[in-house]
Amino acid sequence: MPMRQNIFIFQMYYYVVVLFIEEEMVEIASSRWFLHSTNVQRNDLVKCQWPQKDASTKAKKHIAPENAWSTARVKVLAKTADYDNARLKLSMAEDTDTIESDPASQPLKRKRNSPVRYSPGSTQSDGEFWVEKGRCQYGPLGIKPDTNELPEPPISPLLLKGKAVKQSKQPPWSRPPPPQVSKSNILRHIRKEEKKKYKLHGHTTYQPENHQGSNPIRP
């Protein structure tokens, strides 16, 4: 008996690709979810009841709407009795405003995301939202957060220590030059050493060895 009932339900209802007017997003709905009439045609503007979660699963099984479901204004883009065909038309609708037999006949426009569905008990103001089958929305209104306002990550103490060590190592050209030695100091040092050498050999008179024609130096 339940199997016959399911067959009757699938023969009675069909799948509809709808465009949510306010959100400008497309999804697959069951014709069972429309208010006032289930016999809708393409480009019709109707009111559709929508579940808070598991919309794709419930649409595929033509689950009856509940009192807790929300209501939204939608535009009918396409309808079919086959769920796989409905998914194909949904992909076409995500790239174009309308669904034609030849997808190339319509210019490509921006992709439309699935509408934000709030979990039971949450509201639009509390920032909570429900995402179905990986179709992620940024925030309750689908707005991506501004990454420029995020704080900068802290700097590791090891990096700061390495930076201080690197700054302490001065390059060679920044070091002070060695002290300059005058030529007279060099000659004075040479004569002093030669004078010591003459004393060691018992000489009493010291004669500089051709250092700028200097006079003899006596001890």
C-alpha cells in the first residue's frame, strides 16, 4: 500500500525550477509546495512554501509542506517529472536568467546561489544560517566578510630575536677605520731597533742606514 501511494504522489506532482524574486537565487521545488495551485506554467509568479532544512531531499520525495515552513515569492523557470532533468535545468538556470532548449542561445550571466535557509528557532538578526549540501553562504545575508579588517597575526619571539641579532652585525664598511701611523713614527721605531742592535755588538756610534740622510746618532 505505501508503494502504491508513493507512485500516486510521483504521478501527481512534478519538479519545478524556481527563481526566488527577492534573493535572486534558483532552486528545485516540488509543485506540491505552491499555494493556491499546483498546475503552474513557465514564467508564472507564485507563492512557494519552503522548508528550513533538507530542501533538496524533501523536494525529491515531494514531502508535504508543514506549518513551520516559510513562504516566498518565486518565478517558475521550468518544470519536469524527472528529478535528474530538473537538476540539469537548475545548472542551466544558474548561468542564465531563463532556460531555453539551447543553452548557448542565452548570454552567460552571473551565477546564482541557493537561498539562505535559517535553522529552526533562528532569525535573520542573530547571524545564524543553515547551509545545504556544501552550498556555503558568507554570513546571514551571503556577504563575504572584509578580510582587511582582520587583526594581524602575532610575530614569533624567535623571529624578533633573529631580527635583533641581524641588526647587531654591522657590515665591514660601517666599522671605524684603523688608526693611521705617520711616516716619522715608523722611522723612529726603525732607528730605535737599530740602536739596540748596535749596542748588542759593542758599537759606540750608531750610523742610520740611509734613512733620509739622517746624521749619526750617538748613544
